[in-house]
Amino acid sequence: MLWTALVLGLAGSFHCIGMCGPIAFVLPIDRSSKLKAVFQTFLYHFGRLLTYSIIGVLFGCIGKGLYFAGFQQRLSILTGVIMIIIILIPSSLFNKYNFSKPLYKIINVVKQQLGLYLNKKSYKSLFLIGIFNGFLPCGLVYMALIGSISTGNIINGGFYMFLFGLGTIPLMTVAISVGNFLNLAIRKKIQKAIPIFVVIIGILFILRGLGLGIPYISPSDAKLQISNDPANCVTIENEINYERRIKIN
């Protein structure tokens, strides 16, 4: 299900233009040299992806703990359900119970650092802008983090967030290069479609947890199960040998 991170990033990049676009529009890029501008843009994106990956590793640790506790299938189903519920909950209710309020002090520090480095034209500043940009609160980042937990793996958790960030690069690069290229009406239409993509991804996570035996989408229960008893473990090799014996008989 790692590919869902890339889809979420690509679809969500339209949302990113609205949220992070103002930062992208005023990046201290040296446009006198195309090569220099490309490298500076790369540093900004690299900083963002590094932050996303580190956060993904941390959330992957949570997923790993749940995975080895035997919640791997339930975790995938729960991930999908949470994604869908978050989309269905009215934004007014979220604004009323803003769960990010305890982080406001940290967010204010991040914003202050962003403002400081946005006024500096250097390779270091572009990289650090990307680092701090990755810590800014964003609904789609939260969705991706839920997905990273469902991987049940530290490395995959980080890679999931890396792929999410990778998906946002194309449109964010266009925004950096040409500025605000989408008018308000088009952005609104696109943002209305984003929840549909999130719901689809949520459904895919639920299908994965159900273990319906659909290749790549909903693998069988046996492939999702783990056990502390080696005698109860089902490996891919054993399963292939079992299928071969059935065909021979």
C-alpha cells in the first residue's frame, strides 16, 4: 500500500499550493542562473522530504508496536475508517475542537524561523526553509501519517512519508517557478475533489485489512498474520509449495 502515499501526495499537492503556496511564491531563489535555481529548489524539496521521512519513522515505530501486538489487520481497517471519518466530519467541528492547539507554541517557533530564513538568500536557508515547512500543520500530512502507522514498519513508515512528499513535488515546483498559476475558482474545484481521493484510499486500506484474497489490494489473511510460534507462521515459500502440491494432486 506504499503507492497510496504517492497518490495522496499527487492529489494533495493542489491543496499544498493553497497552504504552502505563499511560502513557495516568496522563496529566496536566485533566478539569474537556471542551474542555481534548480539546485536551490532541490534543497527546499529535500528539506521537506527529510522532515516528512523523520516524522514517518516516528509514526512507523507506533505502527510496529501495534503490528507485533497482533493488530496488523485491525490497524489497516482502523486506518481506513479514520481517514473516511475525518473527511465526513464537518470542518466547523474540527475548528471548534482544534487538536493542534497544544502545539501552537512549537508552530509559532517554526513560523518565526521560516520568516527569518525567507529573508536570507543562501543554500542553507533554502534547505532549512524546507525543513521547517515540513513541520507546518496540514490535514493531508495528518492523513499520510495515519497511513505511515498502518505500514507497521519503521522503514516503511519513513518511506511512506517520503513518497507522500515526492508526490507533492511536481506542482510545488511549478508554483515556485511560475508563481500562482491556478486561479481561485479552479483551486476550489480541485480541493473539493481531494476528499474523494482520501475516501478511496481509506477504502483501499479497509479492503487490505479484510484479507479478501485480491492480489495487491486485499491479500489473504494468512499473508497478513504473524505469530510468535514458528510452527504457526505462514511464509510465502511454504504457501507456493502448498499450491504446487495441490496442482500436482
